[in-house]
Amino acid sequence: MSEMSFQEGAIRRNILPAFEPDPEAVSLVPLSGGLINDTYCVQGGASSWVLQRLNPEVFPDPAGIMANLRHLQNHVRTQSSEPYG
């Protein structure tokens, strides 16, 4: 197993505990190709998901971005009979 990077260690200590009961048991794989944000594939047990760190110099208001995404999700739900999580 390769040595854990500082970024990966910070993610395991500060972020993953909010989503995974055992942060050390999940796979955290950097996804390349992004020019602005840091993106990872998180795989644990039967689930996998994408974790993205927004670049604070480009997106200084992450709470505002999340509020906009919730607003968009609610709008999509009202416009379609398809389930969009």
C-alpha cells in the first residue's frame, strides 16, 4: 500500500467520518482530468460516490453553491415524474 498523502489523510480524518462509519476501510481514488477542483472516487462496502473539493479561489461561497444545487434539484423534481434523488 502506498503512503497516504497529506490531502488523503485530511479527507479521511475530517470529511469521511460524516459519511462512512469506518473511513479507513474505504478506497479513496483521485480522479484526474479536473482543472479547478480536486475530485475523488470513494468506494466502501456496497456503495461508491464522488467527493469533490471546490477550489476556494474560484468558488468562494460553497454554501451558496450547495443552496443553488438544492434549489435546482427541487425544481427538477417538480418538473418531472422521474426520480432524481
